[in-house]
Amino acid sequence: MTPWLKPVEPEWTAVLERALGRTVPPEALAVMVARQSRRYLGEDVAIAPADGLAARTMFWFPRDVLKVARAVGELTWAGALPDRPLRVLDLGAGVGATSLGALRALPPTARVASVTAVDHDPAALAILRRVADGARGAGLLPASTPAAHTAVCDLSQPGWGDELGLHDLVLAGLTAVEFTRAHGDEAARGAAIAAFLREAMRRVADDGALVVIEPGSRAESRALHVARAIMLAEGATVFAPCLHALECPMLRTTRDWCHEDLADVALPPWLQGVAKAAGLRWEGLTWSYLVLRRDGRTLRGAMPAETPMRMVSQPSVTKGKTEAWWCGPITGARGDLRVVELDRVAKRAAGVKLRDVARGTLVALEEEGIAEAETEGKALRLDPARWRPVWP
């Protein structure tokens, strides 16, 4: 598994089952998951509310709990979380995958002052409280983790955040998609997400961060990055995933979208059969994300002096070479760069090879040759001495 991801411990199964208050056989869970999945896609499929909660708790919680880890890891690595007990706010919390995922991704030295979770569904929030208590009791969360405070809130209504106060880490995990999918085209969806982000940013402390997780599918990811452009134009700071404030290169053609795709991360073994029976993928973890701040701090600012880049594709290994796409502030006009590493060169050099670098890795690259390669539309031939992985 990707080194910075902590696998979902088997003990979570008992915690989730106790929080749900029922035991669901795998065959029945697969049927519930299949129906709930179709509802997520906008289909009008009947499912009992209790069965929907069971699918969200026993299947989607373990699947989604890892998705916030990269954003929290990058904030931690950059020293960009406030040095005080953190006030955590989870918007559209559901059964708690994002907030509890963030808590388990924080370093052991982190202190948490409060966890506030809001959602329109009181039944889901009740499960969240029981999951959090059970995880703390089972040692899956630090014993010092405070009890979650929950509140019913409809995030689709104007002024929803007026009574929520300021928080250091504001989370919105797979939230905006629920009330923006009905908007027609990409621009309308992006504008609707931006309206939600605008209100969410009002809940962020001056030195805090807003972490937004959305599905990794093309439509949802592209809409999120349309919203990114709107928020940039209004003065927000994009901390991650972008290392620049340029136009997102992935929006130039309709076939591309910026998202995370970790091929080596699978569902926990006890859920793989459920996924297969429900007709869903069990290998690979996909999502898209955006981290916004109001204080001007960026992930780029925490990186070394060389040109900061991010690997935004899987390495493509062909005969005699490895190719990949990187993204970063390379010329002031574009953010994307195709790179190639020749096997004969890589074999003679010490250090990490391009074929071994995972999608999403932050990379430091020396300037020489970048502008020429970009201008001519050619791939930059990597010199092993002129680039290195930075995080993770």
C-alpha cells in the first residue's frame, strides 16, 4: 500500500457494526450497496432508509475514510496546521468517514480541541457519534480525542453556516456533489460548488484550511476545478493540490480531469466480495480534492528552491523508457509538462527511478530545459541528477 496511507484496521468492522446496531450478512449488504450506489449516480432507486445507512456505514465508511489522508498529510508536512489544539468542522459529515479519517491521519503530536459534525440527516449523525466513541474506545483514535458534537444543518440553504463559528480544519467530504449534481453543465456545477465554498470559507480561521474531497470521476472533478478558478479570482489561496495559480491544464480538453488514482490501494479484504457482488470496483482508490486558505500559505512555499512539480499521472513504462505527466509553475503560461526517463540513463544513476514514483508525489526539478521543452511541445528528458521526489 502507498506508504503515507494507514490501512483500514480490521477492528473497524466491529466498531461500525456496533454503531449501526445490526449485523448485515455480506450477501444482503451487497444488494444494499448496489442500490445505494445507483442512488449516488442520480437514479431513482428505492431503498429503505435503514438499508441506505447500513450501506454507508459498513461499506462506504471503510472505502472513503482514506481519501482525506493526502490533504491532511500535505498540510502537516508543510507545517500549515495551527500550532494549537485544532477545532475541526465536518460539513455534510454523514457517518463520519471524512472527519474520522482526518483524525486518524493527523500526526501523534497533534492536539484536537473539538470535533463538530453537521449534516441534514440526524440518523447518520447518531451513527457518527457512536462510531467516534467506539473508535476511541478500541484504540483506533487517540484516547484524548474529544466526543463529536453534531448538529442538523441543510447545507443547500442560504446562511447555513451562520451559527457554526470559526474552525482550524474545515472538511467537506463528498458533500458538494450531493446538491450540485442536478445542475446542468460544467460551468453551472462549478459555480454552485464555488457558492458552497464561499460560505464554507467563512467558517475557516485566519490560519486554518478548508479541505474539499469530491468523487474522482470526470464530471465531478472538472466541476471542482471550475470552482477553483472562481475562488482564485475572488482572492482565495489554493494550497493544494495545485502548485500554481494558473488555469488548470486539465480543463483545456474535455477528455482530461485532475484526480487522484491509487492503483495499489484496495478495499479491506472483508469488503472485496461485497464490492464484486455489487458490481463495483474493489481495487484502486480515486477522488479529487482542493485545499483552500485565506492567509496566502501554499504547498509550493514549503517546497525546496527548485521548480516544484507534482506527478499527475501514473508512470507509463514502454520499451526503453518511462513517461509521465507533471504539473507545476513551469513557464507562467502552462502548468503541465510531459517528462521522459530513458532506461539506459536511469540504470547508470543512483536514486529513485521515474517508474517507481507514485501518482501525486511532489517533485523538485531544476530549471534547465523546462522552457524549451514546453515551448516546443516536447517531453523533457529527465537527468537523474536534476530532479528528486520530495513528499511523500
